[in-house]
Amino acid sequence: MTAETIHTAGTVHDAPSDIRWETVCLLDRLLPERGAAALLAAGGEPVQVALFRMVDDTVHAIGNIDPFSGAAVLSRGIVGDRGGVPIVASPVYKQAFNLITGQCLDDPDVRVPVYPVRIADGWLQVGIP
Amino acid sequence: MTELVGKELVVVGNGMVGHRLVQAVRDRDTAGTWRITVLGEEPRPAYDRVALSSCVDGKSADDLTLPAVSDPLVQLHLGDAAVALDRDARVVRTASGAEFRYDALVLATGSVPFVPPVPGRDLPGCFVYRTLDDLDAIMAAAERAVAAPRPGRRSAVVVGGGLLGLEAARALRLLGLSPQVVEIAPRLMPMQVDEGGGAVLRRLVESEDLQVRCGVSVTSIAEDRGRLIATLSDGVELDADLVVFSAGIRPADGLAREAGLPLGERGGVLVNSACRSPDPHIWAVGEVAALEGRTYGLVAPGYAMAEVVADRLLGGEATMTPADLDTSTQLKMLGVDVASFGDALARTPGALEVVVNDPVAGSYAKLVVSDDAKTLLGGVLVGDASKYATLRPLVGSPLPADPVAMIAPGGVELGADALPDSAQVCSCNAITKGAICSAIADGAHDVPAIKACTRAGTSCGSCVPMLKKLLEQSGVEVSKALCEHFAVSRAELFEIIAGTGIRTFSELIAQYGRGRGCDICKPAVASILASLGTGHVLSGEQATLQDTNDHFLANLQRNGTYSVVPRIPGGEITPEGLITIGEVARDFGLYTKITGGQRIDMFGARVEQLPAIWRRLVDAGFESGHAYGKALRTVKSCVGTTWCRYGQQDSVGLAVALELRYRGLRAPHKVKAGVSGCARECAEARSKDFGVIATEKGWNLYVGGNGGFQPRHADLLASDVDTDALISLIDRFLMFYIRTADRLQRTAAWIEAMDGGLDHLRAVIVDDSLGICADLEAAMEAHVANYSDEWRGVLEDPEKLERFVSFVNAPDTPDPTISFVSERGQPVPVPLGLPGVRA
């Protein structure tokens, strides 16, 4: 693999050393500012990840399950910002989630998982613990 | 007053004032001192009698009903008139023989119509105009007259040209009759308007298809071959299908009279300034009260009396003040604005009158000022009453400007600061400018908030413009900003996009906004772009703006699956169509349900199944029903003339045509419609954003209705129009709504928020007052010409199809969180567990 970049949009993305990188798709498969879901596996369990490509071609990955409804739909929310913080709004009940930290802006006690992301040779890879 | 818990208060009369009294007592009596019994002669709950004639143009009796006081301490005893009063035993007896003991008795029996003692006044076809039952009888008679098989116009004689008479004339005209008003005084509305104003008023109402005869009286009424002939004092004979007496009212004081209570010189229960009769247990309020000898026929003084009595019953010392007896009125009489306030007829000794009479423009304005020309005493406005809200509260105050300039066209515009704090801004509820300003200071930052905390503006509404001025003056900036990314409203954004030709969100936010956008502004801009005809909603960058429903052209359900609704125009569907839908649902394992909009919803489709489902539907001739969009949903219909024995027009044919015309039209909110083939209204068209009801001659168009959280009936916009005129009106209505409404504002709220409300809407889209109707119609023609099915648009475009996958790395693997169980023979979602995410 060449031209490897790890996106560290904020310190929370500092990847631990024992993560496994799973290749998901070509970056160009993602529409800027529109999410897509990916199905990965962590220790044999399926994990759904919501991927968001931003206009500067950085990519954020958060858990796809909306904690307020239980539905695996966060990838289908509208992407935007609140006061400059990049967010996705859940399509079910519209709570906003910080794409960098996974924290819910409308209920700070709620947080969805975030995953490290890197692009290798045009391929998008997500780090799974 | 001593605190005896459980005292009995009996209120005789359940009109507007009686109702207000009960409310006022309950508001104050937190300790529950009084148990209240209301005796009402009419069988129905209290209603807004002032708005009676609105029943003719579309409101129902229920719309007029006043909010019920539901309270265990209040008992209503309706449909049973009080007939006798025993003051020694303190007992009221009703017609049915029921007896009610009282510690306090409030007479609120109102008044009865005065019918001059002319021969023939009891003939069939003669009516009075006071109650809903009276109006029902008039409506039935008018309907019979209109339906009678004979040539010529149907007409009615209205005896009395005062406020009530003109209201009755308006109702009759709306019922399809030509009214002729006979007034014994030399001018119309003699109690409110002076001679000059009366002349202008007469000319204006005559141009509204109304005949007026002043200075004459009706001397007899006779029957003539099924019609009536009214003979006037000048010998003229008028023939009419019905005669309505509205020549004034008399206090309904029979109960007090027989119980030996003293009456006023011209009737009415004589009471002091505390509204108490000489019997300390008996009070009177409203039209039956002769307050210090004088009766008042308007609701505002009645409300003030109710407040005074409520205060007294709870130990207060309130009395009526001169401001409480304000007989100012502002109303629209047959489309003509009339206002009269303070000493309108210049009865104060030495009063001076300043008149601006503009017969060409059809307006008349007069101010009455004190002999030193320093204090405003009253005034009359006819034709243009826009200055009423500013002038009326100034009565009794020093004139802030030259009186001629205050009423001349193009003269000084008085701001809210011209009013002293003590000035009564809302005369219906006696709310001063000071009270409103302190409510604003306490955080009431819009008109609804002021209404909620002060009650100002909740009755006749004429002071609402002044409330807005006070808000502006207090510096409350009402933010119109769509969201943190755009400082402008949706309507302004529409103008910007339409005017600049900008067609992408990125360009728009770069030039007119800030940041990256959000789930508020992105769908709003997407909707505007769609309304302007910018191609498929999933083309290019537009796809990223869409809410999930629009993005997947289906409706997201709670478990992450979608529902699919094909269009079934007008609810008309062939057996083959039904079979196709059945087979598709069966083959894809979907739950099916009939919707309220006369179509079929299929639930439980996963994202990756959607294209295959659409393929089957589109191949069978179906298309998207736009159930997912803020767009035209359905045009519901009844079967109409094709099958129904009562139908008057082809309601299904029209509904299908309308639904096909407006399909795919995106709007600030969803738009629902209905067409009924006759007045029985089986399609429930009046609960829709636009509703059409067939008449004998064409169609009636209603606008601004909705079901939902706050149900509302649509109001009549135009009557008896033909199909072409109807479609032009709907084109204009929808386009004007799309261009000017706020985000997620249904048509009802849009009309309500409009300055001038329904009248303004009518002026714009019926009378073309802004000169934009041709443009609105052209915009709709463009929509109709450019429509294409959004489902087919996806099926024919591999790039769009690519997005309909469950997972970008496993396109056909179903979402593992979705599963179903069977309930009543159909699949339903297994409830989803919530992950433990809370810290």
C-alpha cells in the first residue's frame, strides 16, 4: 500500500496499535456530504458503520445505529454543521451527532462509537478494534 | 363577603357574557367558594353570536362554540329556560319544573329581537336574526326559495339598517338572495355613523349588490302567491321571498319584571355601577342590564360587567368605569370597513368636528375633538378603517398631531409611542398599552404570546396591528432567520434563488449564508429548487440536501425500513391495479394498509428492495405517489354524479384531473386536497389545504383546512366557479403558497399569519391586486409541463440506482437488525432494543 494517510480529525482518532483495518470501498463510491453504511465484523459480531465523506475528502466513521430509535440509519441523515462542528442529524428523531467525537449535541450523555479511517491508494479503510 | 365554602351561584343565560362571567369567577375563585349552575334556554353550548353570519360562508356551528369551561364546580343546565324567580325563597324555576336555590343570582339573559308591530309580521317567511336556530331557519327558507322552479331573482327584505341588519343582509346575499335594506333613520348604522359617513357607507354597500331605502318604514306584510309583499311608508311595495327583522333588540328582562325588580326607563334590569340590583343577591350583566339606567348592545361592555361581578362575588370592590362602557366598534360590513369610536356623533357640548371626505376614493373620516381642539373625543371611519387601531386608544388623550393630518390621506402616521400607557389597546378585553408593554418586557415576544398572557387581541382582533407596532417599538426583533446558516426567511430565500438563478446549495450558502448547512436549511433549499423545476430531486448535489424520505423516495419507518405508496389519483383504481399491488406486497413480504388519502401503503421494504418494487409497479402503470415529500399528496374524492344519487358534479373526474395536474409539486409542507360531489361532503374536502365542493352551478373552493394536531376547517375562497376558473384559482393559490410561506408552514397557518388574512389572499389571487396572477399561472404551467415520475427517474439511471444498497461493501446483504413477526396475518417489525449508550 502506498500513499497511506490516517485521518486524525481531532485527537480521538489516534488509532490504537492493535486495530484491524478493513477495506470498505473506493473513496469515489461515496458522495460528498452524503452518508453510506458499511457492514464490518468485530470479533465475529457484525458491526454497522456509517461513513461520511466531507467536501475536503476527509471521511468520518461512526456507529450506524441511532441510539434513540435503535434503527441502523445514521448513515441516512443529513450532513452539515452546528456552529462549525460537523454533524449528522438522525433521520428518525433529528438529534445531531458530532461526526468527530460521536457525541450527541442534543443530549450530551449520549454518544455513538467512532472509528478511525484511512485512505490507501484510493481505497477507504475503517479501523475495527 | 364572608367565606362560606359551597355557596350557590346561579347564572341565568348562557350567551357570550354569561359564559365570560363563569370563566371570570372560575379564574379568580381558587378556593372553590362558589358552585356554579348555568341555566341556558338554547340547547347548545355558548357560542360567538357576533360571528353568526360567518356560518353562511363556511363556518359550522361548532366553529363558533366558545371554549368550554370544564370544571367540576360548573354545571350546565341547557335547553330549559328559567321561567320564574322567587326572591324570598331565593329559588329559580325552569320551564321543565326544575328548581335551583341560589346565594347569588346573575341575570345574563341578553335580549330579544325587536319586531315592529306591523300587520303580517308572523307570516311564514318572516324571521328574526339572533340565534343559530334563527339562522338555520333563514338558511332553509333561502334554500327553498333558490330551488323554487320560477324565473327571476330571489330577494329578501331586511327591516333595519343598523349593525345587525347589515350583517343579516350580508348573510342573505351569501345565500344567493338580493337583499333590500329598509332603515327608518335617514342613514345606515345611525347609532355608529354620522350623516357623511352614512352616505359613503350607503354608496359602498350599494355597489355590493344591496339595495338601501332610508327614512322609510315597513307598514305591512302580506302574502302573495307564495311570496311576500312588504309595503313601505312611502307606498312602495317590495316583493320578497323572505323578510328578516333586525330592527334592534330589547332586554330580555321578563324574569326580573315578574319578580318585581325595578327596570330601566327603556327596559333592562336596573343595576348600579357594580352591576347589582337593589336585591343584594341579584346581579345583571350584558344586554339585559340597565347599568345606571342605560343598556348596552355590544359585547365589550358586557364582558366588562362580567368581570366586575366576578370580582364582587369574590369580595372585591370593582365598579364599571367609563372606559369599560366604550361602545367603539370596528367591523367589515359587506366588504366595507366601518369604525366608530368614542363620542362619534359629537354629543359633547362644544365638540368640534374635523372631516376628510373623499367620495372618489370611497372613504370618509371624521375626528371629534374638544372645544379647545386639544383632546380627542371620538371619530368615524368609513371605507378605510386602518387608522382605527391607533386612533381609538387615543380617545380622552391630548392630540399628538394636527387632527386633519391624522386622518388625511398621506398625513402623519402615528406610531405606538403616541399612546399613553393608560390607553386601552384592546377594548374587548380592557387591556391597556401599559399591560401589553409589561407582558412584552416579561418575554412575550410575538403576537400569539401576547394573546396568551394578556388576552389582548383574542376577541375581535382589530387591535392586532397595534400589538405588532408595540412589539416593533419595544425593539423586539422577531427573527425570521431560517437557521444558523441563513439569516433570511424561506420566502426571502425563494426570492433570492428565483431572482439570482443560483441552482446549487454550495453556491447559495457561499454567497448568502455561512457554514455547511444543516437538516433545516438543506431540505428547505431542496424544496425550493424542486419547486423551481431543477430536474430530478436526486440529481447531482441536490441528492445531499434531501431528507431521508426524499432521498429514498419512500417513507422511513421506526425500524429503518420504508413504506411505498403508488399514486392512485382520486382514489380510483382498476381491479388489475389492485391485483398488482397485492402481488407486489405478497412477493416482497410487505404489510399493507389503506391510507386516509384513498390509497394503499406497503410497509417493511428494505432500502435495497425499493428499486425492484418500483420496477414491478412502474411496469404495471403506477408511479410515485409522493407520500414521502413535502408535496401534493392526494386529491380525495367521493363517487360523484357517476354513481351517487345525490351528486351534483363529477367529483372523481375533477379529483383525478387535479391530482394529475399537481402531482410532484413540492411545497413548504405537504398539501392535501379533496373534491366532494355535493354539499354532503363525503370527501371531507373542508379538512384539506384546498377543498372543492360541487354546487348546482359549478364548484365552491375552500382553502386553508387541515386535520392533524390542530384540526381546522377550510374557508370559502370562491363560489360557483366553473372548472377552468377553479383550476386557475388553485394554480395561483398553490404557487403563491409555495413562494411566500415559511418552512413547514401548512396553508392554514400561512393564511393566518398573512397581513390581512383571507381577505388579502382573496385580493391577491382572485382580484390580482399585486398583478402576479399571470406569473403564478405560468409557473404552474411550467411545473405541469416538466413533471416526470421520480421512481422511473431512478430506475433509468444506473448512478442513482447505485445508492439503493443496504451496505456499500455488501450491497445485497439485508440489514441484520431488521426482523419481522406476524400479527393478524401480516408482517410487523420486531421492536428494536436500544444500545446502552448513556454515560
